[in-house]
Amino acid sequence: MIQSKNIHYSYDSIKVLKGVDLNIEKGEFVSIVGASGAGKTTLLQLIGTLDNLQVGSLMINNMQVDKLNQKELAKFRNKEIGFVFQFHNLLNEFTALENICLPAYINGTQKKKTEQKGMELLELLGLKDRSEHKPDELSGGEQQRVAVARALINSPSILLADEPSGNLDSKNADELHQLFLKLNKEQGQTIVVITHNDVLADLADRKLEMKDGKII
């Protein structure tokens, strides 16, 4: 599902990634851990095609993404990759269902089909009765689950999460962790998560540690 070779990345004169090789199989749940500044988020942004490779190559779902232009990348990213961040980044003027459906509308999916899928995801995540609530009417845990549903609306090949439970209390964090496990085991969702949370990291099939810009 993901194959990177010899990825190097620098911000000006600061070398952040120093030759990262990474292979992740379809259906794997992989956690990436390491101290702040180890290069975890930079690696995730490159895998997510949010930043362009400087050195190295990257294959995602049999697509050589480092060969795509910006328009092709945007289309690929919207279809193939779902993102969950520490902060939910929901739009306050829209309901939970509308927030979830936005990526599918951008993808050109029919409104009726999109809303049906959105409601199915809300039910899967235990939020069916919250579909018409706006973000400020939801708890922190509910907001993050809506963000997960939004990430899944286009049935992405990969779900990427960066400190997804970092802004949640222990109860909501545990519920979110179990949700990731359920999505992986029951839905076969490929998941890559960056976390400082040992419980979440240990739930994964495989835990990788980064140090000084390399996977050790």
C-alpha cells in the first residue's frame, strides 16, 4: 500500500528526514512513535502528499505519486487518503453530516449517494442521532469521530492520523483508539498513526520508532 525509498527532506539548511525507507501492506495498522522533532509529522505529510518529495520515491496503492503534477496529486489525495489530525478542523457553520460529506462533494459524488454514505458512517461511529448538530453542539470526542467519518467518506486506501487523541480526555481517547482498531480489524482499513500515546501505539500491528530523521 505504501512504499517509500530513501526519502530525504530539509527545511532550508535543517535536515529533517535522512533516508527513510518504509513499506506498509494493505490492511496494516502501523503506529509511528518518537520524540518531538524526530521527523514523524514531516514523514506523514509526505505520505499524505501534502508536501512534495525533495529526494527519494513514493508509491501509494501502486501509484508513483512523486511523478504526479499538483492537479493530479490533489485528485489522488482526495480519493485515496483520509486525514485525521489532533484538532478536528470541522467547519462550524455546517452540520456534522455536511462536514462529513464535503470531501465527497469535492470529488463530484452525487449528493444523495454521499448523504447515504455519510449517515452510514455516522451510524458506524455511534453518532446517527447527531447528524444535524453543528460542531459546537458536540463533545470533543464526538467532534473527533465526525472528523474520522469525514476522512472515510471517499473510502480512502489509507487513513493517516497525526496525534488524533492528543486533544481528548482519557475516556474519549480510549473510545477513539478502539474505533481505529475496529476500522482496521472489521473494515480492513489501512491506518498509519503518529502518536505519543503508548496505548494507541501498542494497539497497532506494528510500531515503528523514528529518531533523528530515520526509522530505527
